[in-house]
Amino acid sequence: MNRHLIGAMILGLLGTAAAAPTAERPALKNQSYRAADGSRVLQQSIELPAPVAEAWAAFTTSEGFRGWAAPVAKVEMRLGGFIEASYDPDAKIGAPGNIRNEIVAFVPQRMLAMRNRQAPPNTAFDAAAFQKLHTVVLFEPLGAQRTRVTIVQPDYPAGEPWDTVYRQFEAGNGWSLSQLHKRFVEGPADWSRLRTPPPVETR
């Protein structure tokens, strides 16, 4: 099982989102669609019981990212900066097996766009193919204490290796959104009891 890539790459695997929605756990919404040119757009969202400033900080600060996404994380919040993370609690920032996502665009408290530049070895999908895509996170305030967070990955071509990448991140992004929601309901993750993603085969 490869715990390192799933989750922190905006990454994650669908775990709690399959449970019945309640006031504490709203339904994960899959709004994926096919664009006019025939490519697929992977799009999922969830509502958080948190103001937009706190939702934004969960992605754009090292402490915030460690609170839900991975036990080891460093965020350089600037254009050309990186979100680097690992699910291995013993990992060190800068290690070649970490996940590194470059920040390619942002609008404060509204949009964050990333492209993966480094993936761990032996992923369950074609990492080089995934690195040709980009990930956009949208933040929509729904009031003083609620925010909708949407993860969008556009421009998936048809066929392999894209079909496998799509399935991986359909599950992974859903898990990430569920973990993000859990952070604002239950508090920051206790990584001494690692929130292990569901099993994923590696090549």
C-alpha cells in the first residue's frame, strides 16, 4: 500500500464520505462532467462548518495542512512556492519520496491552483501523466461560518493511462475533502493514530 501519495496530493482516498450524510457530515458532491471538447472534468465539493479564512488557512499554511492532510508538511505560500508533504511521520522535508505540488496561481481565499512536480516512487497510476494535469481548489463563502470547498481537475483525455489516474483521484480527492471536513468537526488530526487511507495497490 502506498500511503504517501494519496491524500496530500489533493489528493486522498474516499473513506468517510461513503457514510450517510448528517448535520455533522454533509454529503460529498460529485459534479464531474464532460467538457465541450470531450475531455473529462473531475469536480467534487463539500461544505465546511468554518469561515472561508479558516478553510483557506487549512490549505495555505504548514500548520493548517498538517491539521488534516498529512503529518509532515510544509507550505511555501507564494507563486512558484510548494506544498510538500508525506504520510510517513518520520519523513523529512526535502526527501525525494515526498509529494511536492507547485503553486501556479492563487486568489486569496478564493482559488488555489497546483501542479504536481514530485511524486513518491511506485505509485498506483502513471505519475508522469498526472503531472500533465493541474488541480484547482475553489473556496466559496456561504455565510460567516460556512464555506464550500471544491476540488477541480480538468482536461482528462480518454483512455489509459488517464482512466486509471481519473479513478485514483476521484477516490483520492473525495477522501481529502472528507478529511478536511472532519478536521473542522472533530479538530486537527491526531497523527499518533494515523488516519490511514484505504488500501491502494502499487505497481
